[in-house]
Amino acid sequence: MTINKGKTNEELVQKYLARKKAREEKPIEEPLEEKVERKDSLVYAVDDIIFLFRVGQEDMEITRKRMDIVNALCVYKGILFDAGADRNIYDTLADFPLRTFDGIVLERPGAIHSLCSHKDILLDSGDYHGIYTLATGLKPEEVLNAVEDGTQDKKVLALCSHYNQLFHIEEGVYLYRTIGHQFSCQMEPRESAVTHLCSHNEGLYYADEKSIYQTLAGKKIAEREGEVRALCSHNGELYDGGEYGLCKTLSGINIPLKFSNSEVSAMCSIPQELANNIIHKCIERDMPLF
């Protein structure tokens, strides 16, 4: 049997050209929608006053003075809350402390150091035993004032929601998964008690008195001259604040605030919609009456 090689090659060429033409005539697919980078806003506390940070503008004072130092800020169900040394938890914009069903102001046994929103629960801890939960809603009759199992006899200064799990630090040393009270690891390295936890870009970070560390890497990433009093993940960057003001953690760049030498005691990243609401309410509040 004789094989016509020329004919076979011609068929292959025609087949190739047909495939090439089909590819060229195929409609161009619409490009994927670009990922929109979040542009949240930053709120911070300087001792007993809370501010909204505004790039290129003067920072806006959100609250009048609290009775004592604000140690924690947190967004829960679209509402900004603050808490601190006066042992109360406030709806920040309403400037109103949470109350029990019978109208009594909800007060902790000691200073509140941490607020955390986790799976529709607002949690707090501080200079008292146990991690308390305020859950399901903000109406007084919906407030659950319960202590998480396993923490009843422990002082917890740091809480953090990370990868759909809640973590806390006990005795300034030990990291636990709060739900189920499961021991995770001992925080090393450290030079003093661990006082802050922060979830940032898929990593967990912590701070002791004057240094900041990456948990899994087990290395120090920043050191400050004054006390570190807050950590915050904001618009893709890690920030820290304290006696020295406000810094971008990895670069060490200091962020100018409303007052020079401001000692930052707490901070929180908030959705832009909430920031707009804050600006609107503050402008209304400060408008002169005629």
C-alpha cells in the first residue's frame, strides 16, 4: 500500500489553520472585575478622648472626655464601641454606656483592656477574671453577660479573632483558643508579659511592653522607645500605637496626629460608611445654634 505523504501533510496544515482561525474568531472574554482595595478609616484614642484620623485634614474629635483612659475600640454589628479604665462599655457615637435589662449600667469588676467582635458576639476582658460575652443584639433584654468556660479564674489582657477562631492570652504568656479552652502555644520570644494580639494579612502578631512580634515566625519585627498600647490591621498594613504616638509597624514611619506627642491608648479600623456617619454626626453636634 502506497501512502501519499504530501496529501497527509497538507491535511495537517489545513487542520492547523482551521484551529488557528477558530481561536482568532473566538469572542474576547470580558476581563475579570478588578479587586477593589478596601479603604477603611482609622479611629484612635489618646487617653480619654477618641478621634477619627483623616489624611490631609485635621483629625476629628468623636467623643467628649470619658471618665478614664480608653483602652479598647471595636466595631460590632456596624456600631463603634469603646471601653477602658472606667469599667464600662460605651456605644461611642451615642456616648451611652451599655445597660442591663433593669437599666443598671453594665460595669466590669476592673479596667477593661480588650474588646473583640467574633461571630456575632462582642467579648471583653481585662483586669478581672474571665472573658465576658455580650451577644445576639444590643437591646438590654438581649445582652448575655456570661463568662467563657475555662477562663473564670484567669485574667486575660488580650483577645483576637483570627481565621474564624477566637484566641486569648493568659497570664501574659500562654496562647489559647478560647472556645473549648484549648492550649495553643507559649508566646516566645518576649521580654515582658504579652498585652496585645492582632490578626493581620493571614498572620497573628503580638506585643509586649516595648516590642512587636510575628507569632509563627517567632521573631521580633519592631521595637519602640515607649510602651506599646495598641495594635491594628488597617488597609493592608500593620499599625502600632503607644506612648510614642502612632507608627506603621514594619517601616517604623511615625504618623502625625492632631496633637503632637499624642500617647495612643487604643485604635480600630472601621468601614468607610461608619466613618462617614461619624463625620456627619460630629458636624451636626458642633454646628452653632442660631
